[in-house]
Amino acid sequence: MNLYEVIRWGNDADDPFTGGPDGADTCFLVRAGSVEQAAELVDADLRKLKPQRAAAFVEAVYLLGTEQSTEGTPRLLRGPYVQHAHRHGWRHWYRDDEGGAWVERPDTRAGDGQSETA
């Protein structure tokens, strides 16, 4: 199983400065066997939240690493938590609409060790 940070851009807060699609991101820590499986788990959770100001589906997934637990059940481990999602050199996938194909994007920066916001 892998560990993923699964992200919906923005959040549903009413605050005009920190809420909405351009505010801090809605993130989840997920244990899953694939990007698609991680996204499906979070999409189901987002539907329960009935989003109003941000997308109702996952828009980005970052591969954090391999999970070392002996438990092999895919599940949400943490979230939702709201913070700006930053990618720190991890592999990353994106989609533009719910049900859309996941596309992995290669790194475009030289390996300078700096974090990059997607």
C-alpha cells in the first residue's frame, strides 16, 4: 500500500479571503493501492460534505511513499484538513473533472532540493 496526499483545490469556508476555490486546500492522507483508489475514497467523502464553494471532487494526488503497516485495507487516515498543498518533489497526478483520467506530470524544475507548489 502507498500513502497519498489527496487534494481538492480550495475549501468551502465562507470567508472571502481564505475560503472558496482559491483559498487553502482541502487535503486528506490516504492509504491505497493506486492513485485511482485513493481518489475514489476521498471523492466519496467529499460527496458527504456537500461542497458549495469548491469542487466536489479530488483534483490532485501526491505520492508520499510506501505505508509500512501490516494492515492492507485502503482507507482515509486523516482529513479533511485545510492547508495550502505543497508538493515537495513527490510524484504527482492531476485531473480536470470528476471521472476524468489521471495524468502524471513530470517535474519541470532542476533537482535543486527546493519545494514546489503544484
